[in-house]
Amino acid sequence: MIIAKVIGTTVSTIKDEKLYGLKLLIVQQTNENGETFGKPFVAVDSVNAGVGELVLTCAGSSARQTFATKDTPVDAVIMAVIDSLVVEDEVVFRK
């Protein structure tokens, strides 16, 4: 699993039929303090996340294991919205 921040949205009117009805969000990996790094990537949103939220994502074959993405051509999925993060007994993020 990868902690990421939702930084944008994307719209695609022409796509594989298995992707119709799925929201596509642009996310960027973060550290435990919410600081972004690396290249942004597109993930299917299975939990109705929004721009600015910290989320849990997974990639590869695991991304096709949610109810929304089963048997779809996806490589990344948002599977949870993070409410808080505690690292070494310290709250480093709270929604």
C-alpha cells in the first residue's frame, strides 16, 4: 500500500467499456507527514475521495481486487481515505 495525496482529477470520454462510471483521480505519493514526492499517477477511486485528501492506494494486480475494479484494466486504485496517521506514538496527520 502507498500513502498518497489526491492532487487532481481527470476526465476521459473515450475509454475501455469496463472503466465507464469509474472516477479517475490524480494522486502523488507522500511521506507520513503528507509531503509529496515522485511522479503523479492516475488511480481509480473506489471510495469517493476528493482533491486534497490523504488516501491509501495499491498498484499492480492488487489494484484489481476491489469491488469496483474487479476484472478491469487498472494499475492503481484508491481503496481508503486516511483519517489519521500515528508514527512512533506521535500523531503526524489527523483529518
